[in-house]
Amino acid sequence: MVVSLEGDVAEFLNYLKFERGSSANTIRSYGADLKRFVKFIKESGLDHRNLERREMRSWVSWLHSQGLSQRSVARNLSSVRSFYRFLKKRGVVKKDPSRLVSYPKLPKPLPKALSVEEVMQVLEEGEESLLERAVVELLYSTGLRVSELVSLNLDSVDFSRGELRVLGKGNKERRVLMGSKAAEVLKAYLKERSVIAVKKGVTHDALFLSNRGTRLSTTTVRRIINRGTKRSGLGKRVTPHMLRHSFATHMLEGGADLRVIQELLGHSNLSTTQIYTKVALSHLIEEYDKNHPRSGIVQKTKEKDS
């Protein structure tokens, strides 16, 4: 008995519903993508059980011609791959033609950065203890990764030069500048740390200590930032990496050279750092749109060019 493409699709959707227990939304999404696939196969007069690379590439091109975005094309390909995985498992097809084409390259989302005002709000109104203030000040002042921050030791700090000695990715050591405000708060915290170290009998040299006297963990740092953000009333979730992005963006907006930022962030390639030029531009446009009396011209120009 010859089973149609529609019949195979119906079996697959029933499998999702009754055997996999997928949600109605998931099944609806698969159904919409596969309906599009059926339309292409029927219009092209193809046999869905014997497709070649050229025909699959034609399908991808057809999806683009229908006005689908790269992300939507990727989702359609994912749905068709799941469909063929099901058919292959059931012995309906011997090979999976969807493997003959690659996922389209999706644009990388820009890092989320806070405005200077938002960072100041968190720093001035969110953090309570000296530990919390020192952690957030240092993350924003230096652009450190959270893993680098918790790995700092007492001898990592050079107050006379305003520097930190940091061990980054690939065990590469670099020197990072810290602002005067961060240094001031860190000095105050170190006095508190001495008290904790004596009280808990600490013998290791971790810079930041938990209440138990152990080295501060990345999880605790995230909690510190979450609590501080809520207390500040900012109304958005802030992560350690957002402070790193904010540091880089604000440095660039302030006129810092891209290679200097690359060095401070510990990026191996300049191309990794160059994404911040896009972030900075988006911030500038946002500020212009918000504050300039003739800001509408920016949006109209963007719409016209798109």
C-alpha cells in the first residue's frame, strides 16, 4: 500500500500526541511547518521518500522565497528532521534527506548592556554589604568574567598601580585596570574580610569569602546581583555578563580604542570585541531617539533603508 506524504505526516503528529505526549502548541507548530513542506513537495512533483541534496536545497530556497526569516527556516528544517527521524526509525525511509542540507547561519544576538544610569542605580541603591558592593563595583569597573572574579586571590590586587592580575581563559594571565571607586570599596571590604578570616580560621588566600569562610562561588555572585537589582527597583534581570557587556559598551562610547578593550576583556580575537561597536551604536540611536527633538528622522531613515 502506498502511503501519501499527508499520511506520513498524520502518523508523525499522532506519535507526538499519543506517544511523546507533546503539548498542543508543539504539535501545532510541527503541523504548520510540515504543511509548508507538503506544499513544496506537491508543487514540485517530488517523492518525499526519495529526495536528494539538490531537491532539499531547492526546498530551503523556496522557504526563503516565501518570506521566511533565517530563524524560521532553521525551525522548519528542525521540524522536517524530526519528521524524517521518525520515518527512519519506523523503517519507512532508509536515509534522512534533511541531513543533506545545513542549518542557516543565524545572526548572533547583540549582548545586552545596561545604560550608565541603570548601572549607577544598581551600584548606589541595590547593594547593601561591603562584599556585595565590592563584587558589583569590580565586575563593572574591570569587565571581568564572573569565573575570573571568584578566582582572584589576595595577591591578585595591586592597589599602587590600580591593577588586578587575572587568570583568564586558557590560563592566560593578563593585567586589568580597576577604577578608583572599585579600589576604594575593595579596600574597605578587605578589612571586613580580615575579621571573617580570623573568625572562621581561614588559611587560603581567596579574595572574596562567603559567610562560611570559603571562596565565593559564581552562583553566589549571581544571587548577589539578583538581590541587588531587585532592591534597586531597576525592574529587569541583570547578570554578571551584562555588567561585562556594559563595561565594554561604555568604554567604547567613551572613546576607548577597540584593541584596548580587547586586551582588558581578554579576547583572543579582535572580531569577538567588534560586536561591541554594534551595541554602542544601538545605545546611541536609543539615546538620540529618546532625547533629540528631531529624533524621528533616525527611525524613518532606518525604515526607508530596510
